[in-house]
Amino acid sequence: MTDPARHHDAIPTPAERAMLNAALLATGADSGFWDEHGRPAPWPDDIEEWRPVTSETNDSQPGEQPF
């Protein structure tokens, strides 16, 4: 099972993802991921390759309010 020392936001290992995905299919639980139709989806296989966005684009003109 999961190591209790792992942070709760840590990406599960492939074995853990397989277990979580099987539980999702069996119980209809929410994985936190959704398909293109808005239905709960299993953990993506390429989750280790995802990188966070570290900056937001600034599309405003000089002197323009941001909102």
C-alpha cells in the first residue's frame, strides 16, 4: 500500500495508480481527473511527465487594469 511518509499530493507509483484505477472502476470513486465529456477518468499513464506551469501570461497593455 502507500507509504504513510509520502506527501498526500505526491504522484502515485504505477502500481498504486493501477490499484487506484481498479478501485475507480469498481466503486465509481473520483480520481480528480476527468475525460473530455466531464466523466471521472483514471490516473493518466504519463503523469510523471507533466510539468507545472510556473508563470502566467500577461496579455494586458501598459496602463490597462489586469481584470
